[in-house]
Amino acid sequence: MPEPTPWECHLQLPNDPRAPRIARHTIRTALARYARPRELTDTAELLTSELVSNAVKHSDGPVSVRLRSRPDAVRIGVMDDHPELPDPLPCTTDQDFGRGLYLVEVLADAWGRYPVAIHSRTPGWKVVRFELSAGRE
């Protein structure tokens, strides 16, 4: 069977409580269509939902999701207009929130965050991204 060719998709969402659900369904549909393993698809869907939820909660503007798929990996980035670069909170059992970046840190093969360049059309924005290896079992 030939290896899948690289491809991308972009999703622009309003800052709305329904955005994480829309992002989950879009990621699942896109990855299932391109025959990605179920575990990779499940993890990508969960982590995207966490990042979009954070973006909706902490920013005021729209949220952008970018999925890049290559034969060896899937990369997903979420961009929003809140300039603070987040750090994972310590995972505790007495809080109902704050586990999103912890999950990203634990489940992704790589992750990071960076400010959008000052000379871009969106200064003051940031991207939080993660990568999942296509070799997941």
C-alpha cells in the first residue's frame, strides 16, 4: 500500500463554547478519512479539544486550528489572540480544571507554544501545537 501524501486542513472558529465540539468532529473526520490509526485519531481529537477549550476560555477573538498530516506524523496547532504562553499546571485530584496542557504534555510525542511574529498580520497572538507519531500502536 502506498504511503499517504502530506496534506493540510485549516479551521476558523468563533470564540464560542461550541468551538471545541466542532474542532473534535472536524479532526476525527479528517483523520478517519485519511486512514489514520484509531489511537492516533482519538488522541488528536482529545488534545485538539483541550487546546481549543483553553483558547475559547482565555482569549477574546477567533480560534484557528491547523492540521498537517505527513506519512510519519500528524501536527496540530491552535492559534488565539491571548498573548500569554501557557505552562502545564501540576495535576491535582482536587480541581475540575487545569489538566488540558498536562494531557498534551503527557500524550503528545512533542508539543510547544510560541508567539506569532510581530511582523505578521496577527501580532500578539500565540500558537500552541502538538505532534503525534503515525507509528502509534
